[in-house]
Amino acid sequence: MSVDTSAAELTMTKAAWYQSTSAYARPSLGKAVWQMVNTFAPYLFLWGLMIFMVQRDYPYWMTLLLALPAGGLWHNPRRFRSVQEFP
């Protein structure tokens, strides 16, 4: 399976790039709140479950398995990007 695209089709002018991505430059409070809810709720649930498992003497390896998805919910690579990285 091959994709036949020319270099002209792949290049965009800077103005066209800004125009096509300008909709994402405006903040949205509703989207921000939803992202916080759907990230922190499972994160706090996993923390509560880990605390429950430690208090009930479940094996530590089972608790550490829950730490992996909790760490994935906590990590956000965009948080570490500086403003200077964007054109």
C-alpha cells in the first residue's frame, strides 16, 4: 500500500497553517473544566483504591500495578512545554 502525494500537496504556507489551526488557539472554559474532571476523578479514584488496598493488606505489587495508570493520568507532556517552543 503506497500513498502517492506530491511535495506541493504536503507543503502549506505559514498563513494557511495559522488559519487552519486558529480555532484551537482560543481557550474554552467548558472543555478545560471537562478535561480536569475526566482526568482528576479517575486519578483520585485510583489513589483511593490504592490506599484501600494498602490498608487491607493486599500485596504491594497489586497496588503498584494501579500506580501505572494513575501516573499516566498525572503526566501531561504539554504541561512542560514553554511558550517559546510555539511559532
